[in-house]
Amino acid sequence: MSANRILIFGAGVIGSMYAIKLIEAGFDVSLFAHSNRFKSLRENGLQYMEKGTVRSIQVNVIDTLENDDVYDFIFVTVRYDRSESALLALKDNQSKNIVTMTSNSIGFSSWLDIVGDRLLPAFPGFGGQIKDGVLHPRFLPKIIAATAFGEINGVVTERIEKLANLFKTAKLPYVIKKDMQAYLITHSVSDIAMLSFLHSENKIIDKKTARTRKTARKITVTLKTYLRAIQKAGVSIDPPMLKMVLKFPNLLLDLFFMTWLRTKMVKDMMLPDYANNANNEIMQLSNDLMKLLSQNDIKSEIHVQ
């Protein structure tokens, strides 16, 4: 059976990006969406911005999934704080490979409890936003934009090779990881640190405060503290580039983050919708990280706002 029947569970930025690329490569793709997004996809197709023009691609969109509707791969493309409910919705479906395309995760035990060894952890290679139903992709440099995936035990199995072939066919950059857990935890920690600035005293931060040296220093200190804490917990820092961060003087990192805080990307992040969603995700990640560290008897000095 060729790996060509794919369900993308979640029609946000990441799910929509993969849907476009895989449909263009000729795969049989279905996209699972809810309410307004389902309606808009059915009526207008999958709309996306390309070189200043809104384009549209037809996609088979569903809002209910039968247990005997079997796919070669199901990509779960939802935020971390929604991942458990998405996996619960797939629990009784008979598809054998469930690829969690969640940008962040602190371990897989609860996911394994739900879907067992069908779980294949991955890390998406896209960014962007959806405005008025139109996807505005943000293409990152190839070195960052590769989709990472791997078995939990690091073995390159037949299904990993199938998934790699699927990515090759779709001309999507990918990397097979030996330790997906370390990769996802490291990424989560940097996200917790870099997004913790969005809210202060339970309000979305204003632009002026976001650009201060004090905000940059908060990110620098949080990032270093958490990287050291996961290292102590026995998690290897991956990508290794982040190990360098521990060696950089705070002053240098402050300057880097002050520059980053002035980018359009950060301005977009401060829009209420994004900031509130990010905050829900960061809260859950922080709680799960604290659990992980306390299991390893590591007390972290920082509690994210």
C-alpha cells in the first residue's frame, strides 16, 4: 500500500501549509476542520497568499471522522494545549500512524496512554498566520524549516522511511531525529522563555514595554535558567546551537532579544488573539515543565508569569 492517503487533523496555519504542499505533490489529502473554518474551506477552498496574490486550492474537508476511515498517516496539527483532546478524538480510529505535528511538547506519556505505539512525534517546519480566512505563510530558512520526526526510541523504522519518502516527493525539507523528546523539550523551553514577555500582570504587554531592555533581560535570564534546568534533568540540548546560548554573555543576548522584539513577527504576536492563544499554550507547557523538573528533583528559580 503506497503511503498516499493522508488526513490532516487541524486546519490552522501548520495544517493548511502541509495540506497545500501535499495536495500539490499529488497525494490524496483530507483536512479535518471545525465550524467556521470548515465552512470557509468548503465554500472558498484553501486560500493562501502567494507573491501578493490570494490563491485558492481545492481540498477535501471533513468535520467528522469515522473509526473505519483509515489513512496511511494522520498529521495532528494542533497547539500543545489542544493535543490531548485531538488525540482522544482519534483514539478509536483504525489508522496506524499518528504523527503529532506540535511545535512544543514536554514528553509523550499522556499521548502514549491515548494512542499507544501509533504515535510518531514530529516538529513542524512552518510559520505564519491566518487573516480573514487567508493563510499568510512565513517561510523560514531551510535550516530551521525542516520538519523533524523520529520514533520515540530513535530507531529508523519502515514507517519513518515511508514518511521520509512522502516528504521527498512533496519536496519538503525534513530531518530524522534520534531523540525527538530532547528536541521538543529544548524547543518548548526556548518558546516559554521567548513568549513569556507577551503578558505582564495578566494583560497583553504594550509595544513600548515590549521593546525595553528590561523585557529583553527577562527573556535572557529565563532562557538560560531553563536550559540549565533541563540539562540537569538529563535532557540533551538539541539543536546544539542553543548550548552556545549558555556561554554567551547576558549583554549580548539582551541586544539580540531587543532587536528581535522590534520585528514585525513580534508585532503580530502581540495581537490579542495570538497573545491569548500563546498564553494558554505557554501556561500548560510551563506547568508540564515544572512537573518534569520536580520528577528529577530540580527546582527552577523562575516561575513564568
